[in-house]
Amino acid sequence: MDRALREAQAAAARGEVPVGAVVTDEAGTLLAAAGNEVEARCDPTAHAEILALREAAHRLGSPRLPGCTLTVTLEPCPMCAQAASFFRVKRIVFGAYDPKGGGVDHGARIFAAPSCHHVPEVIGGVRETDCAALLRGFFEARR
Amino acid sequence: MDRALREAQAAAARGEVPVGAVVTDEAGTLLAAAGNEVEARCDPTAHAEILALREAAHRLGSPRLPGCTLTVTLEPCPMCAQAASFFRVKRIVFGAYDPKGGGVDHGARIFAAPSCHHVPEVIGGVRETDCAALLRGFFEARR
């Protein structure tokens, strides 16, 4: 989560909503790291999770990432939760809960739908205070 | 939907699951067209909808596509439905219903979640028979 937080901080410095994500393999080796690039790419699908998952798949030369963990500073939205399922990650670890935009423990609750064919293990609230503070600080500064 | 069907046929010819999508603006002008590229890109997020939405945004130089219609041969999955919401499309027109993987009228029902901040108009079942036949033919040939 340390590295994901650094990616989130770097995203904030670029004027992006501060969310960072990393993908690690079963041995804990870092496969990919990314921060939000929605503004830079003019692409609302360029969430940190999607970028990190895609980079990890590219690195492994496989569209599936079994055994891998996606660690992200914010509860994934429905788009990213479904993407993580498609990439077949073993586990999702996230920091801050997102009652307004999250799609794991809130909203569409992607993994609770019976049509979700691959359900990763989910661990939420890891370093929640640090992750949430980063987001709160960013939005407060913008007001 | 004609053009989306042609994109789906082209995808099938490349060995991809035959789904095609187009984005048109309010005047009906074609902004983007794409077929599934999951296999070619080794990327399970490379669904026709995501590729077409991204291309349309790139063409307009804006991450938002108000007034635009996403037309796709298959009911969007939860990932693509959420992406369409993020891109702020006005309308989604789709062909075949997808009880197993769809996220609009089935499964996570993305637009029914109170946390979905932008809900497009949805018209499903347009040229359903043609769209479904293309998918059925593809999977039957693979068995």
C-alpha cells in the first residue's frame, strides 16, 4: 500500500484525483504501478486500477493474472471491479471506502452479482486513514 | 447498428468474440467504431464499447460525450456500462440481451444503483436476432 500511496500522491501533483494502484504477483513482486491519468489522457477509463492491471498483463504476456493482488488506495468503482474480475486477480486490497462511487462494498456491488464469474478475495480499509486523508486534502484544496 | 454488426463480423474474422460498437453524435455522425480486441491486445478491458468510447473522446478532445449514442451489438457488461456512464453518453442502444454477462438489464444492473451518477437512456433488443445469431454462430463453430 506504501507504493500505491506514493502513486496517488504523484497523481495529485499532476492535478489528478489521488488514487494509486499496484499489482503484485504471488511472491509479492511488483508487476505494475500506476496513478490516475483521467485528465492527462482525456479518458475517464484511465483509472489507476485499469492502467496497473493492463501493464501487469502486458508484462506477463497474459490477459489473466491468477495469483496476483491488486492493491489500490480507494475502493474500486464498478468498472474497475469488473475489470479486476476479468483479469482474474486473486485478491483486491483497498484503502478508503467509497460510499458514493465504489462498486465493491457499495453501489452495484459487482462481486455480489451471481453473474460475476470470478470473485476475488477482498480486503478493504487497509491504511484507510492515510488513503482517505489524501483524497480529502485534494478535494478541500480545490474548493 | 449496421455498422456495429460489420465491426462484430470483422472481430469474428480475427478470432475475437463478435461484438461491435459505434459512437455517433447528436446529428447521427459517426465518431468512432470498433470491434472486440481482447485477444489481439491481450487485454480483457479491450471490449468494443471501451475502444469506441475512447476513440470518440479522443476525436472530440473531451472526456465527456454528451448528446452521443453508443450503439453495440451486445448488452454491455458492468465494466462497459459504468464506462459509458463516466463518458456521459446520452443513450445506449444494444442488440442481443446477455443474461450471463450483461450489466444493464442483468447482473449488477449498473444504472439501477443509486450511486450511478449519470444514467443514459437505454434501448435494448435492436436487431436482436441478427446480433445474437452472430454470437451463437461464433461459439458453435468453436465447439
